[in-house]
Amino acid sequence: FVAYRGQTELLGPLRKIELYEMGWNLKDGLRECLVAAAPYGGPIALLKGHYRRSPSARPQLEIYSSSGLPLASFPWKSGVVKQLGWTVSDDLLCVQEDGTVLVYDLWGGFKRHFSMGNEVSQSQVLETKIFHSPYGTGVAILTGALRFTLATNIDDIKLRRLPEVPGLQEAPSCWAVLTQDRQSKVLVANGSQLFILDNTACTPVTPPGLSPQASSIVHMCVSFSYKYLALLTDSGHVWMGTSNLKEKLSEVDTKIKTPPKQMAWCRRPKSQQPSAVVMWDGLLIVVGECKETIQYHLDDDSVLVPELDGVRIISGTHHELLQEVPGACEEIFKIASMAPGALLLEAHKEYEKESQKADEYLREIKEQSLLSEAVRQCVEAAGHEHEPETQKTLLRAASFGKCFLSNFPPEQFVSMCRDLRVLNAVRDYTVGIPLTHTQFKQMTVQVLIDRLVYRKLYPLAIEVCRYLKTPEYQGVSRVLKHWACYKVQQKEESDEVIAKAVSVKLADAAGISYSEIATKAYESGRTELAIKLLEFEPRSGEQVPLLLKMKKSPLALSKAIESGDTDLVYTVVMYLKNELNRGDFFMMLRNQPVALSLYKQFCKHQEQDTLKDLFNQDDDHEELGNFYVKASYKDQRLEARVALLQSAVDEYYKAKNDFSAKTTEDEMRLLRFQRKLEEEKDEQLVGFSLQDTMTTLLSVGLHKHAEQLYKDFRVPDKRFWWLKLKALAEKEDWEELEKFGKTKKSPIGYLPFVEVCIKHHNKYEAKKYVSKVTPEQKVKAHLAVGDMEGAAEAAIERRNESEISTVLSRCSATTDHLLMERLNRAKATAVKK
Amino acid sequence: MAHTEWKDAPGLPDFSLLKRLARDQLIFLLEQLPGKKDLFIDADLMSPLDRIANVTILKFCLYTSSLKYTYFLFFFCRLCFLIRPRIQTVKWISDLVNADKVAGRFRRYKIIFTPQKFYACETVLEEQGVYGDVTTDEWNFYILPLDDDILSLELPEFFRDNFLEGDQRWVTTAGSALRLLQSVYGSFSKVYGIGRCAKMVYESWRELMEDGEQRTRQPEFAKVFLVDRDVDFVTPLCSQVVYEGLVDDLFRIKCGSVEFGPDVTSSDKSIKVMLNSQDKVFSEIRNEHFSNVFGFLSQKAKNLQTAYDKRRGMDIQQMKAFVADELKGLKQEHRLLSLHIGASESMMKKKTKQDFQELLKTEHSLLEGFEIRECITYIEEHINRQVSMIDSLRLLCLLSITENGLLSKDYRSLKAQYLQSYGIEHLLTFANLRQLGLLEEQQAGETLTVMESKVGKLVNDKTVGKLTDAFSSLAKKSNFRALSKRLALVPKSGEEYDLRVPRDMAYVFSGAYIPLSCKLIEQVLERDGWTGMEEVTRMLNGQEFAVTGGSSSSEARSKTDAQRIVLVMFLGGCTFSEISALRFLGKERGCRFIVVTTAITNSSRLLEALLDNSA
């Protein structure tokens, strides 16, 4: 009922599109092969002659693209393979009988292997399933002991042994892995009983509304999104429902009671109709909501590959896609459809025929104001079509319709054109990635580019990046980096040639990390090439880790320093410290002042002695001196302190720093002096500065000793006078103060005497010193003792305008009226002059 | 001074976003360790943390009390440490873990380093044998917005580590901070800088940019200026006389808030006050010269009184409206006003004394290069009388820088006297100061070149250049006098300077000196580069650069607001005086400055970082 052409065939609500005629040449088709095909149009792996089990003939492992082009082929030499499967990043997993999993890349190169645990290897693998979840690719194993072992992510293996299933005597009739509540669980059927196994428990469940005539569940499958579950019973009924077993969607009788080969969901996201595909030898049955089934004959042994929006059917000769007809396509292509999209397509056809009917159709759409809906439908339908011709027709129609719309946002149209161009390119027979538009959107451009890179289709990947205007950092640069990583592993070319080729290609690409490429080169045993490549790395920080790995430590150190990243320098220094012997290590640091200063910093906190050794080695006597001084005041014992200071003195002399040496010697003397006095007079003195010592001495009346210090340490007169002055005033020992003032002419003048007395509220004493003050300070002195007249007198005498003003400002108008007049007069004369 | 809103001033970007980012990440990190846990917070991180996430938020996601890490109390079997990446702290934690092991206690430990973790710290964990027991994480809390136009990295150790110890690990941190600003607020069109560290920060930033995706969006700042603290040591050594600077000098502003003691609050307890543009009174006086503040405050008080007085003669209805609308605002203003009046009274008490005037006079003489002998005598007396350890040191440094080193005789005698006053351990302080070029002896010979050539023989040619850089920064000449002349930093003496109507940036130092750092910024922005300033940069030891940002949309170079916002980054700290000077400059030029600094500094903090008696 639909006007479909070409290789598309309709099967009720489903359509079947022929993707490829397979390029491989298999004599026996897929019979006797273990087959695994990766979703999203990924590669296909075959283990030929697997079931033949003759010791002489080794099975052959072959890898093909989706279009059947050979990628790799090699005889299988390891143990018996139970299951093949692909990871999300297109690596091949081969699960062996003993529980060992071997990982190969797309090109048949061995990558690594891992074990599923002792328990598995002892009781052997009975059945295994490889599944995908948001956490990566997982492996589930049913062992000979009828226990399940699970690894959710093979890149980060954490083995989980699931609880026992009660009453399980032999292999369960069927089982599947579910992902629910951020956890992978196993659903097991033992006869008619169903169990859900999670980490801790085994819970029996019953699917709602399962017809009672069944005595056993023989097959089950979970949808791509893990949301839906289909069960096939021995009575030939297919039960379909949600995977949480809360809801039943439908139940259909297939009327076939033999166990099927395979069963898969065929459902596009957001679709309302449940439909599953069950495959027997030579027969395919599609079951859906209604009681009717669609039967379809298969010529050849086939394999079903569930996809996000359908099922791929791979046979020995053909590769087909079975999917629900997308809504937009159905609307447009249904016979006699009056949907806006269909009308628009018709209008465009008429327009190309230059027929006036085009206008009629257009009017019809426009009258219902559905033109933008029509354009949208055409664009969407184009996305779902595989034939470039059909795509073009639909897009032309959309573009035609767009002309009659004034402000229709063009993004959808433009991006669809771009996407389709990319999709058509990768669907090409030579590339062989038959992605649908829905799948493409789900997997994202980045992943597609990764896949292309993985298949070494570098030029195509770059074209795609450029065409889709992917930011350079994520796009072209990334591809080029992969290319370069591949390139450096080509053993046949010389270092120079490769280095040159790489640098030329990568020259103007942004965000390239040469160090990653160099790492690859080093890993494949080409140290020289790695060093050459590192030279291109603009960020010296990136070079360092690899250089260290390659044991090029001096280079690493200088690069680290160049980078200016101290943390990196630390990394290298610490590495060197462990790697080299002490002498060499110090020698190397010596040539790198930055590293040296950092290491000193570190030693200061961690290893004091090393610090000393470092200074010693450098003959840095100055620093050594400082070091000892510092050490000295950490030590409590006087003897130790003096000894340390003595070392400091020696070092300072060596450093020709006489000043520091002398001062340190003084300090030693002072310490001894303090100690002696402490013992004699019982005063806490050790550790005080000279000044503090003298202050203490004076304050307790030990004038003699203070005098001695004053002489011994050549304390400046001024300082001593100040000190003594303050100390005496503090004690209010005015008599002594007066005596002291008269010992000789004060080096600090007598104004301080006045001020100190005033400070201690002794005006009487203060006045004694006013007369001794020098003429310049007379005014201040008088003011300090509050003698306004004296101050005025002195100021007038000196005829100093500013001094007169100072005095004036201190006079109060009420009491010093006369004085003010005098001052004002004197000021006037002073100003005149 | 007229306090009209800045005419035509461009709006500032919203920096609270940075706080939100940091907070969200912290909560995320803490939730990584599920269940109840004890949280230990590095004492240095308490105030910054307080600014971005209050304790209730922490409680909410932790059910825990936040403790300073010197306080030992373990309730839970999960311990989480929030620390700066310092070797000592990590060592302390390792000891704790080892002690637990010995005692047979099993606990889970998680260390969150902020702003980033360093390899050295991990090495310590490894050496102490606890690497496997501890999980580590990074909290990328690079920038704390202190105010609308001040962003701080809150890394006071940056100065000492970078300039004294030659440890450049914070360079990448500064680079990452810039990268963060760029990713949130758009790229910059032009970058200028001066100083070795500035250059390295720029390099690190550039590399980070190349690594990441380029996001082109309308930039919110036009220009960036990076400046090393060691380019200008004079400014932070001078006494601050602008209100905000004075408050910092006297009461120490910590993370944008200050604790006023009982003498200010005129009650028996001290009050913690946030000082930022939200405080209406403060925002008007923060940039004022101190001599104006009192007059302004009393005017304000009068206005307030009038506002209160309105109440009289109001009928009930009006009164109701008054209470509802105005009273709260007035009360708030009243409270703030009385606080600031208290603060300035307390300042007056301390600062109008004879001593302070003389101190200022000496500073000004030093800046002018006038009556140096008298200054030396004054400093001597200052030391002898043991007025203040830091102040004496500050004057000594100022003398040395402005005079390009001290005469041998003076150097020795002053040093000897200082040691007599404050103890011999300051021998190490003097060694540090000499290394930084803050306090030096004038030298006759060309010792530097000798040393250079000696070292040069040891290493290959490629590194010689780098070495020379290193040494020239170690032993650099200050050339202050010549710089001051060329840039006219010190206005001609004799002219009256009206502090009420500032005519240039010199007002922040009573008209005696224009901060060198700010003058450089002004000149470079004016010339759009360093051309014509070759002489100046030579005297500052070169290392200047100017780069036009590659990714900027040059067609959008129109008169957008963003083009008039300049980001200035001080590496090693900046003072409030400099910020005030920049605000003034911005007002003059119709642009706005955003200051990013590794920490707010002042003379005491600068010098305390260089003392060596604590180790």
C-alpha cells in the first residue's frame, strides 16, 4: 500500500531495507560459524569451523566490515571459544571455556586478556552473554556449577558472583542480563519460574498475564534500551511487557512450538507498538500488538543484530535492516495519503513537470496553514530514507516548500542535509557502517569520528570533521593525532622520515599533543623518534613525564624548569632523588638553580641535614652561617647554642662576612654574660636582646652590670641615655635621674628628660630640665610643662613665626588674653621681617 | 569632596558568581565522602570560607562542627581536611594518621587541597607511608571577591614563596585564576605586564587557554595589567593615610572585615564589621584622605539628626510611614556612623601625635631625597628608643630603596643598632631583605657580573639567559630616584596640596608621592603599550610585555562598557592606598579598575613575611 521502490520491502507495519550485498565469499554461509556483529553498524566477527571440533583443523577467526569487506583473518590458536562479542569501542571479546577473555582490536591485533575468576575457570563456562550498559561493556557467565558471575565494565573489572538460584538442577532454559536502577541484574527462567538475581538476592517474579498453558519459558530477549522484555513459552506464545515485569503489552501465539534460534526486539524509540522478531531455521516471524503475525521466509542461515531502532538481519549473502516504518515516511508514502508532507511532495513533482497542479496542491496545504508542518515532515522523512535518490526528492520538496514560508528556521533543513551527506558517505560499501539517522544522533559525531579513526579511515574522518565544522580541538586535531600515533608505529620507515611527515601534517593544527604521539613511539620501542617528536611539543610541561619514563632525566629537568610549572619541577626532582645517588643528584641540582632553590625549600621542612649538606657542597658559607644561627635558637641548651653560634662564626669568616661574624661573636658573649648573671642574680635573661637585657638590668637596679654591657658592646651613647632615662623614670627614681643628667652633657639633649618626666606626671622634675634644653627646643619644652609664658617668652625671643603660632594655638582666649596680644604683636613684626 | 555617582562609569561584572561556583564545588566535594564526618579547616581558610559558605550550609551537608585544625576532637570515623597545600600541614596530617594506625583505630581520611594540590604534598604523604590511607582532592577556589572591584586569591604566602624563596609554584595558580575569570567573564583584548613573575603568570595562563576550548563571547573586561610586587616596593612601605588604608594599618582588615576593639565601639566588647561598598558610610569615606574624614562624618551626623528631627510635627499617618520606610535605614546608618566616628577618633588619638607627624615628615623627606642625614638620625633614634620593630625596619628599607642602598658605614651601624634592639636572629631577616633588594649596602664593584660569569661557565648557553634573569631579580638596583624624576612621582615641594580636591593620585600619600605601580599603569594605558618608556622599564629591570589577545573580537572594539574596565593583577599583594589611587584614576579617565591581588598587603604584612625568627 505504499509507493516504495528499490530495495525496500514492506512487512506490515515494518519495512525491510537491503543494506548490502555481502562482499565476503563464504562457502557454507553462516552455518557452523560463531558470529558476533557489533551494534551501530559495527564490524562482524566470524569463528569458522567452530562447531567442527576436530583437533587437526584449527578454527579460523575472521573480521569483516558490515558490508562484508575483510578486515582481519587468522587461525585461532587459543582455547575453545564459547562466545564472541564486541565492546562499545569496537574491540572484539572472545570468551573461552576456561573463563579467560581475550581482547582483540578491529584489525585482529591482540590487546590484552583477563580472567573471570578462579571459580569460573574451575567449573568452566557453560553459557555467556556480552552486554552493554551505561557503564561500558560487560560480560555475564553461567558456570558449570550453575552460578552466575558478572563483570559490568571490562575496562574496570569488578567480578560479582550472584546468589544461587533455588531449585536449579540443570542449565536454566533461558536467561538474560538487565540493567535496572543503575545495576546489572540477571533474569533467569527455570522451567516456568522466573527469578531476578541482583548483588544480594534472588527474587522470584511472575510476568503479569502470562498465559497459563505454558510449562516453560524457552527464550527471552530484552530490548536495546533495557525497557522491554519478551518471553517465548513452550506453548508458542510470545509475551511482551516492560522489563520491570509490571506491565504486559501484548501476548501473541506464534503457533510454533519448536525452540527458536534467536529472538530480538524491533522497536524504534518512542514508538507505541511493541514488536519482536523471532527466528527459526528459514523462518522469521514478527509479532506485534495484534494477534496476527507476519511471517517471512529466510533463504539462508541468518543472524539477528538488535539495534536502537530495528533489527539487522545478516545472512551469508545479504545484509538487511528490518524496522518499523517511521511515522513521517508512512504519512508521506502511504497510498493516497493527504498528509501535508505527501501533498508537498506531490506539489513539487508537479512543479518539476511544470504543471499548474503544483499550485493547487500548495494552496491546499497553505489553506490549512500546514506548510511548515509539511516541510518538517519531508525533512524528517528524508532522514529516515536510505536511498540517496529518495532523500534528494524529499529534500527538494522541502526546499521548494520553504520558499513559500517567510520565517521558517533553516537549521533543521541544513543540519539534515549535512547529516545525510555524512551518513551516505559512511554507509558506502567501502566503508560499511550502515547507520540510521536515529542511531547517528544517538551515537554523536564524536563517536562516529572515533570509529572512522579506529578503522584508519583518516582522510574520511578529517573530511567529516571539516564538513560538520567540528571544533578543531575535538575534530581534525584529534584525527591527526591518531593518525600520527599510527604512523609512528610503522617500523619500516626511518625516524627522520616519520618525524618530518608528522610535523608537516600536524604543523598548523591546534591543540595537538605531541607528547601523546611521542609516548606511542616510545611504547613501540622508538626512543629516538620519541625525543625528536617531543621537540615539536610547544608546552614543555607535557614533555616531562615521558622524558622521565625514557630515563632522560637531565633533559626532563631542564624542560620542567622551562615550563615554569614548579609542581612539575618537584616531580622531576623527587624522581631524581630516588633514582640517582646523592652525589650525582646534588651535582645535577647545582646546574639548575631553580630546581635547587625548590629542593632547598623542601629540605627546610623535611630534611634539615640535607640542607646543610647542600650548602656545604656549594661552599655557601654565608647560608651555612645563617643555617647555624637558625639552628641555635631552636636549641634550648646554652652550650649547644654557643657551639652552633661558634660554627656560624666560622662560616661567616669563611664567607668573608666580618660583620655577621662579629655580631655573632657578640651574641655568644652576651649569652655567656646573661648566663652568668642569671646564676648570680636569679634574673631571667638568657635569649634577650642586648637592649632588653640592659632594660631588665636597669629596672632591677643593676646599674653596674648595665654599664658594663654598655661599655663591652660599644652601645651608642644615645641609646644608653634613652634607656637609662626611661628606666629611671619608670622607677620614678628622680634623684638618680638628676644625678644621671649631670654626669655629662646629654647626647640626646634635655627635651627627652622633660618629656619623660611629664609622661610620668612629674611637672616638678620636668621643670628642672627646661633650662638645659637647647634654644631650638625651648618652646616645646615650655609647652610640655605647661608654662605658657615661658613658651611665649622663648618664642618671641627667637622671633620665629611658626613657633609663635604654635604657642598662640595653645593659648586659651579667656585666661591668656594679655599673652596673646603680645604674641600677636611679635608675630606681626616677625612676619614683616 | 563631591560624592556624586561616577559619571559615565561602566558597570562592573557580577562577581558573586565566583562565590557560587566555589561553594557548589565545595559542597560537591564534601558529599563525596558520605556520612557524618569531622571537618578540619586550615586556620587561614576560615575567613575566606566564611565569606562564601556560612556554617549553616556546611552543617547542612555535613552534620558537623567546623574546627580549626589545632583543635583536637574526633567524633566520627571519617575525617576531612580542608587545607592549603603546605608541607607542614600535610606532615601534621600524616602524623595523625600514623598515630591512629599505631593505636589501631580505623578511620577514613580525605584531604581537600585548595586551590590546588602540589606534588610535593603528595610526596610527603608517600614518604610518611600514608599515601594509601588518604584520598585527596582539589577544591579550585581561586578567587574570593572581597568587594565589587577587589578580587583576592587570599594567598599571603605568595609574596614570600615567590620573591624570597624562588618557589614559583603559585604561578600556575595565578594563571588558573585568570583562566577562570576569562572563562566566566569573557576574553581580554589586551594584556600588559611587568616583572618576571608577571611574565610567567601570563605564559602559564596562555598555555591553559590553548589547552582548553576557545569560547568567544563578549568580553567583560578590555585590558589586563599584571604587575609584580617587587617592581614597586616603595608604595607598600609608606604609611597609609587614606581612610581604608589607615584602618588596615591600625586594625588589620582581614578578608574584608575588621574587628573594632572596645576603644572604638565605646562599649566593653569588640564588633566585627564588614567593610565594603555595601556599607554606605564607609563607601563614601574609604578613599578619602584621613584629614577630611572627620569633617565629613560630622556633616553626615548632622544630616542624620535632621532626618531624625523630621519626626517632630508629624501626624500619626506620617509617623507610620516614617517608621515603616525610613527608620530602619536611619538606624542602620546611625550604627555605622557611630562606629566609623569611633574608629576615626581612635585613629586621631594615635596618629595626630607628634611622633606620627615626624614619621610622616621623615617618609616624605626620604621620598623627596631631601635632608637624608636628618632622616638617618631620626631612624637611629627610632631604633634606639625601640618605638616599633616593624616601623624601624620599614624606615630602614625605605631609606635603602630611595637612596639606592646605604653607605657601608651607615649600613653597619644601623644594622648593629637594630640587632642590639631586637636580637641577633634578625641577622636572618637582614639576609632576606638583602636578597630581595629591600635593604642593601652600596657596593663599589660589579660583583653581580662576576658571579654571573662564574655560574655561566657551569651551565650550557640556553639556560644562561634564564639564570641572568634570576640573578638580576635577586640583586636588583632600585633606581628609585631616577624613576621618580622621570615619572614625576614626587610633586614639587613647596606647592600647597589641597587634599580636599585631589588633583592626582598623590593625594593618597598626602600629596607627597604618586604610587609607582599606579603611575606605571596610568602611563601604559595612556600609551597603549610600553613604547616611549624604554628608559623606565630598563630601570625596572625590563621584563615588560604587551600582548594583543588573539581571540578577541576586534570588530567589537567599539565603545562598549567592557572596553573601559581594566583588570589589574598584583602579584605579591597590593595595598588599599593603591586601590584608592586606582579608583581615583578610574574616575578621572572614565574607566573602572578591578583589582585582582594575591592578597591585601601593607607595610607590616610585607615585612612580617620576611622576618625569620619564627622558623
